[in-house]
Amino acid sequence: MDMFTAMHNGLVQMGVPLWLANLVPPLVKSLILLLFILLNCMFLIWMERKVAGHMQRRMGPMRTGPHGIIQSLADVIKLISKEDIIPSGVDRWVFVLAPIVAFAPAFAVFMVIPFGPTLIAQDLNIALIFIAALTSFVVISFLMAGWSSNNKWSLLGAMRSTAQLISYEVPLVISVVAVALLAGSLSLQEIVEAQRQSFWYILVQPLGFLVFLTASLAELNRSPFDLSEAEQELVAGYNTEYSGMRWALLYLTEYANLITFAAIASTLFFGGWSGPVLPPVVWFLIKVYFFIFLVMWIRWTLPRIRVDQLMELGWKGLLPLSLVNLAFTGVYVLIR
Amino acid sequence: MTVTDWVFLAVAAVTLFSAYRVVVSRKIMHAALWLGLTFFGVAGIFLLLGADFLAAAQVLVYVGAVTTIIIFGIMLSTPEELRGPSPEAGSDAASSAAPTRRSFLPLVTAIGFAAVMVALVNRGEWPSPPGSVSTDTPRLLGEALFTRFVIPFEVASVVLLVALVGAIALALKEESGQ
């Protein structure tokens, strides 16, 4: 990005040491991304409550601001001002670190997401593997939270979500590999470019997209796969013992992961930021918000499935489908 | 010293410290978590060496999968299996051997391993760092794996498959034996 090169050069001319000047642009980029995540998550929490409300023929939050638009802001203030409670039986360090371990990778993933032709923090040529590697962290943070809470509901919730994540990560990654095969690159920017020169990959990857969508819902711990927080059985899952800011951080991570999923889905299968007339960023956000709405729609429409059905669907349904899809994609790429 | 050197020192210190904590942690769960940090530190060193693909694979496989499986294993074990024989209940032999096992043997092993490594490093001829490394590491790795090293690659896959089938066979045997 030219702006950041200019910023860097300006700092060097002002006599700032080179290493410090090198540090400034990445820091500014991270801050922008962090702000983007925070603001969007606040909006998404409000949006989720509104969507849920209207789907159940009620209004959702209405009191704070017009149509409750600043409800999330009020919630944030409440959460920040809450007392920081660490239950006495917990494994202190692990308990404190778990939300951070959860949020850090969810944040870092945004580094490689292309918001526009030049609007990307860092275009890595291993972006897809980078994302897969970072999202695999989530499992550990769940286990840390669940185990350190010293509470059987937390532990059971953590075990459930871990089993779920491990099962669904395999078909998810395989369905993503098929897209990488088509584009001939692991860089998200190049995948968008390849789609601009041909067509949206949803046209040749409908099966891959379905596998990706289903597996992502499971990865996000969202209904119909939200077994880890099945209230009737488990209170609230791995985050039962958390409150205040730490709980907010876990909640934030969930929504950050939701944005990541929507961004990756639109980048891999729906041409990312490309589109006519409107500026690229707007196209990107439209697509992202469409997928976020889709996920919310699914959540408030479908009932939760059982644990055994969950495992069966993952290993006996999605995994073979994703492998078949990969094999056909390979053949297609060869004869293309 | 350049910035890269400082970063290397920091990453190496984190890696070594967490590796040390893996050995001395009394709670096995903490040891597993420290092990995850060690793997992460190693990935950081790969990254500093310009092996970005390797670093990502290291995080994906070791931090994401191996550490999780270890933690799972710990959680599925009974407390007795984890704590080992408690002091009063354990036999004399076990309790007298415990301090030795904890301090003396690991030290000897570590010093021996370090000596071998130092000897090897001093002997080896280290090629000068290559002038320009291509940034397209996945392509280079892929080409190398599927042309020159295709047989070792396939053998490794078969070994993994055998391990997978073996693990399932063992688990099934245990289940039917109960």
C-alpha cells in the first residue's frame, strides 16, 4: 500500500531509526484491523439479536437508541466496568491465558484477507495454509478454558467442541485445497485474480462450497452444530466460568471467526472483492455480510443435531464428499 | 547485532524456556501446554530462516494437531494414571527411584545429547547462505516432493497409513477385550 510506504519514508526522513520506522506501518495496519474487527463485532452482536428477534416475530433490542442500535455499546461499557472474577478453584494462569490464545489467531488471520485490489495487510503466498494453521489454535484455547475452569460442564463443553473441530477440520481443508488447485495458488489475492479472469468458483465447486459451508458452521460452533454450548445439557460450555472482559474476549473471538468465515467464503467461491460498478471494498463487504446473514438465518431456523449424528455427518458424509470433489477437481484441472 | 538477531534470541529463549518447563512441570497438563509453546517457538525460528511454508506446517501439524491430541490423551486418562503412584501408596522401589528419574537421568541425557550435537555441528561443513531465495516456497516444495523425492514421500504416506490402521486395530482390540 502506497500510503504506508509514504509513511515509512516520511518517518525515515524525519530521522527516526530505520528499525522503528519499519515497525510503524505494520502496527498501524494492525490497529486498523483491530478497529475493524471490534466495530464489526459490536454491530454483528446487535444484528444477531435483531435477526433472531425478527425470525421469532419479536423486535429484539429496542430501548437503547433508535431500534436498539447502540445496545452493543452499552453492553461493552457494562462488560468493561464489571468486576474481574477469577473463581477460586481455577488453574489461574491457564484460565487467564485461554481467551488471549483464542483471540490472537482470530485477529492474525485478518492479515491475509484481501479487502480490495491493494487493500490487504500482507499478501502471503501461503495464505490458505496460514489460515488453516492459525484456526487450529482455537482447539487449544477451548481446551485451556474448559480444563482450567475446573468445572465439569466447562470440560465437557470443551471436549465436545474439540472433537467437533478435529472432525470437521479435515473436510474443510480438503474443500479449500480444491479451490487452490483451480487457481493454482495459495494466495488469496491470486485466487481472486484467477476468478476475475475466468468465473466465480462456485460455478465449478458447488459441492466443495456445500462441504465448506457445513464444515465451517461446525468449526464456528454455530447451530445446528452448537453442541458445545447446548444450554439444556451443559450450561454454556467451555466459557461457563468466564465473566466480564474475559468472557467478552471469548465472545468477540466467536464473532471475529464468523467474519473470517464469511470473508474466506466470499473470497474463495464468490470472487472476493471483484464486481461491477461499485468499489471493491463495498462489494467485499456486501458479500461478507450476505454470508454472515446466511449463518444467522441457519442458526435461528434449524434445530441442533445430536452428538452421534454430528460425528457421522463429519466422517461418513463430508469427508468422502470432499475427497470426491478434490479428485474431480484434479481431473478438471488436468483436462482444462 | 541486527534486529533479526534480537528476534532470533527472543524466539530461541522462549523455545528453550518452554522446553525446560515441559520437563519440570508437575502438572502434566501444563507440560502439554508448554510443549505447544515450544512447537510454536520452533515455527518462529523456521520463519526467521525464510521457511514460511515449513513454519505454517509446523504450527498446523504440531501446535494444532499433536498438542491437541496429547491434551486429549491426558483428559481421557484417569487421575491415577496421570499422577502416578502416590507417595504413601507407592512401593519403596518406585518412591526411591522417583528423585533420580526426575533430576539425574534427564540431566545426563541432555548433556549427552548436547555433546553429540555440538560435535556434529563442529564437524559439518555449512554451505554459505544462498543469495536469493525464491518466495514461492509451496511451488518449490511441491516440485521437489513429487519429482526428486517422490519415493520417500510415498513411503512416508504408506507408513502414516499403516500407523493409522494399526491405531484403529489396537483401539478395537481393547474395546472387544473389555
